[in-house]
Amino acid sequence: MTYNILIFGAGAIGAFYGSRLAQGKDVEVSVICRSNYNAVKEKGFQVDSPYYGKYSWKPTNVYRNPKEAHGQRWDYVVVTTKSLPDVSDDSALLEGVIGEGTAIVLIQNGIGVEIPYLRRFPHAHVLSAITIASAAQPEHGVIKHNRWTRIQSGAYFGDSVPKDFTTEQKKTLELNETFIKLLKEAGGVKDAQVYSPAKLLLLRWHKIAINASMNPSAVLSGGTPNGAMANDPELAIHLQGVMDEVLETAPEIVGSPFPPDFATAAALIKSTQKNTSGSKPSMLIDWEDGKTMELEVILGNPIRIAREKGYEMPRMQTLYALLKKAQANRDQKKSKL
């Protein structure tokens, strides 16, 4: 069997994982590009990695937009675009691409990124993935892969996990296992893991504990890097308070406790205090560049999902309200220029 895989969002992460999946002899990988279309169409991707060496990868097909990918059977559609639901619903762009039985793999930050796809494509299979991969695209079609490559993926059935799985849900679980198998065995990505639906949900919430505390605080404190925030006495108390709020609420929503190997808020702060690189969270970088921040998937969605279950997260809500208004004020000023 040949697996037909489509990468939607051929930036650094999408192109890197696409290049690894394409190493399989029974795998055909195509890409939908945006600004890098001309370069990739002509020459493909040039990948430089400390683990996999230097190599070239020419996708099976290079598309300028999703409409060009209509009319084909896709076994997996891997989505690696930034999730900005307050700007656009990217699931709508994949109408005509997603067919019955297609597995949609969402490698995106945040909570609730799967919901639009689950609603729009009820006959597809939704897989939720989280990655830590250090990769950049310094110029169009050139991928620089650095140290980190870790990905966990699990079937997604909603904000909470059913006790018993239907036949279709079991198929989703199987497709998730196959996707990770392709990454590991064909692509050589050793740290690719299958997570249960509950564990993957908890992993997303655990990452939100980090992102929802660090990202907005870096912006609101005037551009403070992660390590500096964690080493500031008052900010450290604030950061841990936000983290604790998320980590206490998430198990109530998911219906399952955090695994013992997931770090506590105190441990996360202690680890961040050792970060002397001056690294900035992505939301701060977007703010400084005048771009739209991932407010909804990192702050808004978690708050709304918790509220629907009867839980409030006042610390996170305060950050959300302040930063959402700050972004609106900034955008209003820009529109008057």
C-alpha cells in the first residue's frame, strides 16, 4: 500500500516532517506552500540536520493553494500552520481536500485546535500532535534542523475521552499508530510516540500551563525573556500561580489525572530559571513584529472550555483580557496610519 500524505503549511516544521515521512519507499508526500512556492517548485527542499545529514527532498507534488490538491485521495493531511481562529478558519480551506476516511494530523500549539476539523469533517479521523522540534527556514526551501526532534500524537475525540470506543474511533486509533510508525521506521524519528487520547489531551494542557503563563507575561512585562521572568521573585510567583491554576483545572476537564512523569509547576519554574539563552516565547516575537498573536488557542479556548465545564481560571482570564485589548488597541492604531 502506498500512503499519500499532504503537508498543509510547508514551513520549517511541516517541511522537516514531510522530508522524513518521504523516506519511506511506500510513501508519497506532497506539500501546499505559500511564500516559498516558487523556490520549492523549482528545487524542492534542502535540509541540513545534525542527525540526518544534508539531503535534498523534492515533494511528489507542490501546490500553490489547497484547491490545487482537490480530486485526490489523501490518507493523511498534516496541518502545521499557525492556528489563528480569530483571523481565519483554516479547516474551511481544506474543503474538497479531506475525504471520507482521511486522517487529519494537527501539529499545532494550543487547546481546541482540533474542534473546527472535527465539526467540519465528521467522516474523517482527527489526530492531535505536539512537537518539540528545533527547525528554521532561513531562506525559501532551505530547512535548518537543530537538536530537538520529539513528537507525540494521539486520537482526538473531544474535550473528554469516551470510556468505550466505537468501530470508527478504533480506526482513528489505528491510523494514529500507523502515522507514528511511518515517522519512526521510515523517517528515523526515534522520539516519536503514540499517546492515548487522554494522555495527549493532558499533554496539551500541560504545555498550555507553560505557554499561557510565559507567553502573555513576556509581552505584558515589556519584553522579558523566559529565564529572566523565572528569576524575578514577583514574576516567578505569578508564573507558578498561572501554571498551578491550569494544572489543577485540566484533570477535572479531561477526567483523568496527570501522569506522574509530568513536571509540576514548581519544577517547571526551577528548570526555566536555568535558561540563560535569553530566548523569547513566540507570542512576544509576534508582538514585537506587529503580528497577530495566538491568543485564542493559548488563552481564549482553554478559558471557554473550562467555563463550559463549570470551572473558572481567573489568573489566565486576566492575562487574556489585558492582552486581547492591547492587541486590539495596537491594531486600531495601525489601521489609522
